[in-house]
Amino acid sequence: DVDSFIVRFVQEKKRSDDPTAAPWHGVIRHVQSKEEIRFTQIGDALRFVANYVELDEDKPSRGDFD
């Protein structure tokens, strides 16, 4: 089985009129189904991927080594 994803990170230009605007957002797309979501938290992208791929949560992630 092959599942492919395209992930884009977009850095927003600073807008002085909207102090609550996120400085960045991401878009992740599952290539096979063409389903796509927008996110500002990496966890949301991982949950999206978990809909298609079994993620082993017992393995340490890269951030666990900091």
C-alpha cells in the first residue's frame, strides 16, 4: 500500500490590523483521495495522516529528543 501526502507551509505577512492572525498555516493533501485540510497545529496534520496510515505512537518522534 502506498499513501502519498503533499504538505505546504505558508508564512503569512504580518498584518497590523489583525493581531490574532496566525504567522503561518499549513495545508496537507492526501494525493490518492484528493482530500485536503488546512492546519496551524502539527498535531492536526498528524491526525489527518492517521486517517490513512497507521501511526505507531509508541515510537519516539524527532521532537522527543530535544
